Amino acid sequence: MDAPDALVVGAGAAGLAAALELRRAGVSVAVVDAGEQPGGVMRSERVGPYLVERGPNTLLVRAPGLAVLRAAGADSALHPATPASGLRFLWQDGDLEPVPTTPWAFARTPLLSARGKLRLLVEPLLRGGDPTAESVAGFMARRLGHEAVSALVGPFLTGIYAGDERELGAEAVFPGLVALEREAGSIARGALARALRGRRAEPGLRGTFSAREGLGALAAALAHDLGPALALRTRVVALALEGGSDAGWRVETESPDGARSRRARGVLLALPAADTAALLAPLDPEAAALASGIDYAPIVSVSVAARPDDARRPVEGFGFLVPREAGLAVLGCLFMSRLFPERAPADRVLLTAFLGGVRRRELVEAPEDRLTKLLADDLERTLGLRSLEPLGLARWPRAVPQPGCEHPRRIAALRARLASLPGLALAGAWLDGVSVSDALACGARAGRALSAALGAETALEPGVRSA
């Protein structure tokens, strides 16, 4: 396809969703990606009898993301985790404590002191504040108390963002909770008011999911119908907006076959923030500066196998997270073969641990033997495991976007700048949410917006709003 209506740059979750949405609207599409395979960070690998994820390990399937998967016929590849996924742990005071999921368990948990639990109960009585440009730590401490932030909120955000609750923005990370306070002056009062009005979130799938052959296989399923319209090992090095009778975009690419100039009426950039900024810089330096201001947390994902009988405590449930104050190198560990038993032999457990994050950025470049030693020490301390079978690691210098306190205004300003660049759209996990499901939804929205700008009509999944 020499001159498609739209060229999508990037074949991660957002780019694939955007391309599929454009095709559904009748727009001719080409997709280019610098990687060896589609999916971006969604990478799965067979290592002997083990199925290992090198990027994200699980996903929550919310309604907009589910619509993308259903439209592509990829929802049949989804595979739910076992009921064990409901059991999760936090490392505290030298032991793994289960995260409470019922009122009775919450009343008995040692994760919070009696004073900390009472502080949570007074949340409905507190006056509302202004969460604009407030950090997660500031917002949650104001609503729930400082103890809840350090004991619960901080570790929770480590599992999602590998970040620092003092730097992450409340409006970007917890938009639903912020909205409840703005509506009713309190999270609890807002939730009660919505419940009484019968307002419910759009349905997705309940629980935790992957795909039977891993999230890399899910990405391949999304990319399947693109066929020759997807060009891998192809990097975009420059964009130019052209006028005249052939108004549109000229896109300069490089691949093993050499340099090439492509043209399209519209371009959708589904790239990390820094790569997006580099392409925007010659077109709009201010827009580029807004994109380049997005920070990322680096992560090293390390997978190991072990004999469960060697552990000091049962290896069961979803896994565990580690608070900053605990002083461990590991951020958290997933018990992957407890969630998806077919990923390891019956007499082994498959564990995937994460190191680095904003706590210890330098570890993403640490020698492999040092990372292995740090992980072994921490797994011996937490689980009592001494004999580990290494299954490789993956280094992600830019793993997870870190939306700061000004993130919503930054992204709004960036999108406003794009109005001067007709036929250009953005998608990606750094814009509206960092999860795979968020990226799918963001890509679909961007695809619909670009198809509308190009004069195409878009067909939505029945019952799914385009917001």
C-alpha cells in the first residue's frame, strides 16, 4: 500500500487498536514499527517448559478495551487467572501479610494500626478540598490519613507504576476518586450517592486475565488481520506536513531495505512520549516540549523457577508488593504459575519479580549477576527460597509513564497544539492511562478521532460509548 489514507506509527497495544478502528471506519491504513514483532512491551517467550512474560504479565479487561478485542475477534484468546488471584500480600515487618478483602479481614489486618483504621472511618465526615494539581500522597493523606498512604496506597502504586506516590498526580492516577470528592465532598459520600442513583461503571470482564499463549500472542492476534499493511523493523525518522493538491503528510522511514518516503492523508503516532517529542520537535517545539516532559520509571523484569517445597512459606495467591520503607531491592513478585498453572511444570513455581522503578533507577543498567543476587537475597528473605532456576530477564529503561500533578493540563495543552497540525493524532499509555486496557482504549479513541478528521464514518461497538 503506497499511499494509505492513514499511517499508524507504532504497533503496540495503542497503535494496533488505532489501526483496527481506522479500518473498521473504512480508512485505508498502513502501520510501521521499529520492533521485530507487534505488541510493543507485550512480549511472551517459551523457556523450556515455562511460558514467561517479559513485559506486562496480566491485564484487567475494562469495557473500552474489551470492545477493541471483540471487534478484532481477539477476545477468544483471553484466559482468566485462577481464583488464587484474589489473594495478594504486602511485605511488612518481616512477613507477608494478606491484603484484606472483606470488612472482617480489614478489621483484623495488622497492615494498619487501630488509629489508622479509625482514621479511614472519618473520611465521610471531612470537608472536601481542591485536588487540582495535588499528588496522590497529598490527596489520599487528606482523605484517608498518612498511615494508609504509606502502608497501602504506596505499595499499590508500586505494583502499577513502579512510581512514587509523592510525585504521581491524583487526577491522573485516581480520576474516579477525585471525581467522587468533587461531586460530593467525600469519596464515601460520592460513592454512596452514585449507588443510590443507580449509576454503574460500564461492564468489562471481572477478574484478572492473560492469554493462553501469553500477552505476546494476544498482540499477534490483534495484528493478524493487518497482514502486509504492517511493516516491522521500520523506524520513522521525520514527518513533514505538505500542502497543495496533494495535501497530507510525508513520512520518512528507515528499514533494513533502506530509506523510504511515504505519504498519507493522516498520521497517528502511537509511540512513547520521548519518541513522539522527537518527531514533533521540527513541527511544533512547544508540543514537543510538553511530550518530552513525561517521565518514565525503568524496570527490570526477572523470571525464575523454584521448587515450592523449598519455600519457607506457601507460595500461593497473586504475589506480593514491597513498601518503600522495607528496604528491599525487589518492588514486587508475581506467582505466575499460581495464576496460570499451565505455565510451569506441576512440581515447579514460576515467579516474575521486578526491580528498579523510580526508587532505584540505576538497577536497569546493573550487571545481570548483581540483579540475580539481589533477587535471590530478597526471595530468600520473603519466601525462604534458596535454590532458583534463572529464566532470563528483560530491561525496560522506559517501562511505565509517570503522570505527574500537572498531567491532565499538560495533555490537554498538547492536544490543543495538535489543532494546528491537521490530520495528526496521538495515542499511547502515557496519555490517558498506563495499563494495556487503557492503551487499547486510547488507541481506539484516537483512531475514531482521526477517521472523523479524514471524513470517514466510524462504527462503534454496540453499547459502548466513545468517551
